[in-house]
Amino acid sequence: MDLPVTPETIKAAHARIAPHVRRTPLMAADPFAGAHVTFKLELLQHAGSFKTRGAFNTLLGGVVPPAGVTAASGGNHGIATALAARRLGYEARIFVPEISSPVKIAAIRAQGAEVVVGGARYADAQEACDRFAAESGALKIHPYDAVGTLEGQGTVALEWEEDQARLGLAPIETVLVAVGGGGLAAGMAGFWGGRVKVVAVEPEGSRCLHAALEAGEPVDVPVESVAADSLGARRVGALPFAIARAAIDHVALVQDSAIRDAQKRLWADYRIASEPGGAAALAALLSGAYQPRPGERVGVLLCGGNVDPATLATL
């Protein structure tokens, strides 16, 4: 089937956003479960997560109305949208749920955006954002279910492939990617198109992609996870779902305890400060939710670092 994003559109997005985003590094990790593991440190991106790519691509690829921009977010997408809007000279209003961490809300405000608490969960904030966009005419930047967002997130895969070659490293065979609404995994799968096995990783308590693949269509799921502020979408996006059916190998489910263990491992062994959602992909490898072949070349995307450092000492 024809996918809504392609390697060509992702390459165009990368050319568009390259002056505005950080080309995040690769890092050879210790062997895990008999696999050769490479981290991509996307948690070092501007605003602390991959979300900055989709935000800049959307703003640079369209027309921004006088009312400015708006977005709903558990935190990371809001920080990224606020940063991109400020740097490009636009006003931004960000709707967040009550479960958003104070660290992330403070980071949104620090970028100069107005923050509005839009309900108990992410879906409630998205509904409030939709109403505001309809009433004001503001440009809505969707965190995962829009072509511009998917193209921006897919640039992670493009950089990864280029930098493996530039560093003289063998290409990765499999990549583990955390899923909230599905935009990151889908964008990367759209670039690789089967050349790399993309494994989506979801918390047991927030499994919208897993449920959709079982049901054959996007469905609502309950959300209760330590990573809910970044991986807490109630329903997978329609565009990510279409790509997932065609180009994502499978979903690995991880328990909250495994996510916390992965956070602890990243901090103890590498001094990498990851939020729970950012550590979810590694949790799949550490817990055995994904079991690599001996010697398999596995990429692990560390996608978000907006965490209060004080909490790392309590893990």
C-alpha cells in the first residue's frame, strides 16, 4: 500500500528542519541479551525530545495564521511546539492534562507559551485544543496524527542510517521505539520501509497501538502507566495505524516496573537522565519483552529526557 510518508518526503522534511534541530548522537552501548546495541540519544534534542522535529516541520511547511499556534500535549510536544513557535516568532497556547509533570509544564512556560489545563487526561486536553483551534483559527499542531508531524519524526531514522554509515558501523537490523500515539514509530517505519525491523514498545497500561492491531482499527483504551505523561494516548492516530499495519513488525509490551528499571540502568551505568517514556524502548530489551537473536544489531531510541533529576535518586 502507499504510505502517507515516504523516504523522499522525509528527506525533504530533513532539509527543511536541519537548521533548527540538533543532530543527536549515536552511542555504542554495552551488550544486552547477547545483542550489539546502539543508542540514539534523541533525548539530547532541543526541548528534550524528538517532538521538536515534527513541530518545526509543521510550522515551516505551512502558513501560520494571526492567531498563532496551538497544541495538546502531555508535556514533550508542548515544550517542542512552544520552542519552535518562539524561535519562529509565533504565539503559542498549549493545552495539557492534569497528569502532566510540573517539570514539563514549567518548561512549556519557560518557552513563552500560554499553558491551559484542559482536563484529566491527554484526550481531554486534545478536545479542549480542538475547540480553541476551531474558535480562534489558530494552527493546530497535532502530536502524532498529521503528515507534517510524521515526516518530522521520520528524520530520526534518516539521520540514524546516515550516521551509522558515516561512522563505519554496520547497519542496525532492528530498532526499538516507544509508542504514545504512534507518530515516532510510524515516521521511522515510513522511512525504513521494511529495510529495518521496527518494533513498537508500549506500556502494559497504555497500549493503544497493540489494541488497535488486535481490533483491526483504532480503539479507545484505558491509560494507567508511569509513562502516561508521554505515552498516554487513549487512541492511536489513524495515520500511524495505517503505517503500523504495513511497516511495523510487532508491538512489545512492557510493565511499569521494567520501565523504572531501564531508567535506573541508564542513570547508573551511563549517567543518562531519561524520563519513563524515554526509557521504555530499553525496557523491552532488559525485560525480555523483545528477545534478540545472538549477535543481532539492535538500535534503541532514547526519545525523551524531561525528567526531574531529583527523582532519579529514588528509583
